[in-house]
Amino acid sequence: MERFIEKTMYASRWLLAPIYVGLSLGLLALALKFFQEIFHVLPNIFAMAEADVILVLLSLIDMALVGGLLVMVMISGYENFVSQLDIEDGVEKLSWLGKMDSSSLKMKVAASIVAISSIHLLRVFMDARNIDPQYLMWYVIIHMTFVVSAFAMGYLDKVTKH
């Protein structure tokens, strides 16, 4: 009975595989939104103010960072929790593949969230004249919460490794 339960629990890791496939569909949706934004902006580029162009570019950078975060979580999560990726020799291989355990993945996710939040905050500051100061304060507080959380996670990770 114990052997059956252990095999069942170990095999249940494959329930994560469709979730990672779903993340790849999310990446596809993000790519579609990215190009939708570009196709929306290009015809109007000469009529747009410089600040508006910068806001659009920051939004595109935000999407690129989220896309990178999705790829990182999708691939390293699959490799850490489901099955090791079998990549043929001669095929381009990501440098971090096989080197990112769940702890380093957690740190990369935290750093990515801080970067995404920073870009979002910069976007908010670029449009600060149209935003209530109370909302600006909350944006900064939320961003600083992400920063402090990332530092705390990094510190705890460093302490537990030694």
C-alpha cells in the first residue's frame, strides 16, 4: 500500500505539465497583445507626443519582462518539478537551463517582479500630472513592499544556504 501511495504521489507531478503548457498559451496571448499595441501605435506615431511614445515603450518593455518571467517559470518549473528537458546536442540551449533550482527561481521571480513594478511606477510617474497624489503614494508603497520582500527573500535564502 505504501509503495502504491508513493508511486501515485510521484506520478502526480505530471499534473503540473498542463499548467506549464497553459503558461505557454499565456505567453502567446501576451505576444499577440504586444504586436496589437505596436500595430495600434505605428500609424499614429507622428501625431503622438514624446511622453506618450515613452509611455507606450515602457508598456512594451513591461510586456517583454513579463514574457521573460513566463518563460523562466515555465521551463525551469517544468524541469524542477516534472521532468528534465531532453535537448539534443547541437540545438541552442539556454545558459541557465538545468542550473536553476526552486530557490534561485524564486529569487529570479522576485527580481523580475521588482523590475516590472519599477517600470510600471516609472510609467505612472511619467503621467503623474493626471494621477491623484494619494494614488501615487500607494503605488510607491506597493513598489517598496515588493523591493523589501525581494531583499528579505534574498537575505533568508543567503542565511539558509550557510
